[in-house]
Amino acid sequence: MGADTIVMTSQSEKQGSRGLLAGVLALVGLAIVAAGAWFVLGPGSGAGPSEADAANTANSTKATPAHAIEAALGAAWSYQASEEFAKAEAVLRAAVEEHVDDQALRLAYAEVLLSLKRPEEAYEQYEAALAIGPQEATIEFQAGTLASSIGKNDRALEHFSMARAAEPGSAEIALYLGVTQHRLGLTDEAKVSLLAAVKLDDEEPVAPAVLAQIALDENEPELALRYIRRSREIDPTQLAHRILEARILRRLNQPEEALTLMMALPKEQLHEPVVLEICSGCMGLLGRPADAAALYEEALAANPTNAELAFQAAQWHERAGETDAALAKAKMAQMLGHELAGKMAERLSGG
């Protein structure tokens, strides 16, 4: 499980796509909730009956641009509050065409585009907003988060770097910069950023977890274990972090400890493929292949149409010398469509 997975597991529950737009609120005076996550849309005035009427809102007072912008933002917020995103998009598209150099309009338009699941277009609005200025850390961070979500990691790196330079005291920015640097193979730079995140917020569990992954990748399992245990002391609930600790323990040739850590999980998590792989591997190292087979049998009983579980059960039964059970599960896996099970069943049946 890589660093990206660790961060996504821990952070995605806290943020949604609309969380990218806290900068809009800073500009237009609405409330911000949860440190750059969600913003509250305030009701506007005069929601029109159609998208055509909505678009007209932006053009109704061309002689007074400030009033036109205010009216467009108010109408868009009202439409968004009632989840009429197409109308909000019509208002803001027209307003942006009329007032191309207004940053608040660009950011509000990006919000609507995100609500309409058009992140690439939303990112274009962020780029335009930053070109207009000011290039505030909050907006750079939001742009980096969005760029990362659409696979523009090089651009995300630029945005997070700018945000970090503008706001060096933010642990969250340092964390996201470090993860992006690691993703791009800039390991030394990633370490610097992640260590800064740890220093800035010693109660944040993700940065030490990513540092643990980096240390494990660099074949420093003892250092990795120290980092991941620090992370799990802060937040013991994260499955991704528990899995990483088990992998580190296995690398340190401590399969019993790794197995104990995994077997304490509730059944629904114990039957996750990655957890089964770790547990069965540890059981194999401990000379307990029959227990590994039994674990896969238990998971298969809960998921009887899973061909991979049946195939893994067959393999571990064979390693335990339980040929009949291995053949039965190989045939089951073949019936369920596993591409390797047929050859295994043929071999076990003496064919």
C-alpha cells in the first residue's frame, strides 16, 4: 500500500470536491467550515424560473460592474443552495464572459463546475483565478488539490510549492506537498516537507505514516516501525496504517507480531484481500498453512462467488498436504471463472 493510498484513506473522509472552494468564501465573506473543507452557501435573492432568466441576471446591470458581479454571485449561491446547478452555471458562465478579470467569479464558477462533475474545466477556472490574483496560499492549495485529483501532478507540485512558500506554518500544505513530491519520485524533498508537517502538527497521523512508507521503501524497517507506531498512537483506527505496520513487522522477520496485529481486526476487515494476504503469508512463515487455508475458507464462506478466494484456499490446502480439499476448491475456483484454477485442478486430479 503506497503513500498515496495512505493519504487518501485518511483524508478523503474529511474533504469533498466542494471543499476546494474555501477561497471563494474568504473573498465574498461567507462562513468557512472545517479548515478548508466545506463552505456554506448562503441564500441569494431572486431565483429565476429558467436558465435563460438565470443567465440574464449577470447582464442586467452592465453599467455597474460591481453590482452586476454581486448580483451574479448572489443568484448563483441561491441556485446552488437549492441544488439548481445548471442555473448557477448559466449565471456564472455569462458573468465570467462579461467580467473576465474577476477572481471571485472565477472561483465561484469553479465551484459550480465541480458540482456538475466537470473538474478539468473547474481547474481551468482556478488557473485563470490565480493569473488574475491575488495568488493566496489558500487558492494555490485548493488548485493543487484539484490538479492532483485530475492527474496533473506536476501542476499540483507547483501549486503546493507556492502555497508552502506563502504559508510556511501550515502542516496541511506541507503534508500535501510532501505526498506529491513522493508521488513524483522526489524522495529527499518529500522527506523535508513531511518532517516539517510532523513538526508543525505533532497530532497529525498521516505525515509519519508516509514517512514510514518511505523508510520501508528505502529498506529501513526499524525507522519505518518508529514512524508508523507514532502514527498509530495518534490515530489507531486507520486500517491502512495497521496494514503498513504489519508489513513492516513482516520485513523485520516478526510474523507472529504482524499476525497478531491483523487477527485483531473485525471480520469484515479481516476478509479484505490485502489483510488475507498478510495473514496467510505470516501463517506460512510460521509453518501453519492449514490455518491459512482455514482463513481463506472462512472468507469464502462469507463471499461464495469470489473465485480468487477459492483459488487461494486451494493453494493453501495443497501446501498443507490436504489434496482432496485443494482439488475441491480448485474446481470451485474454475467454475467461478478463475483462469489458473483449471490447470491446478487437472494437476491435482492426476491429469
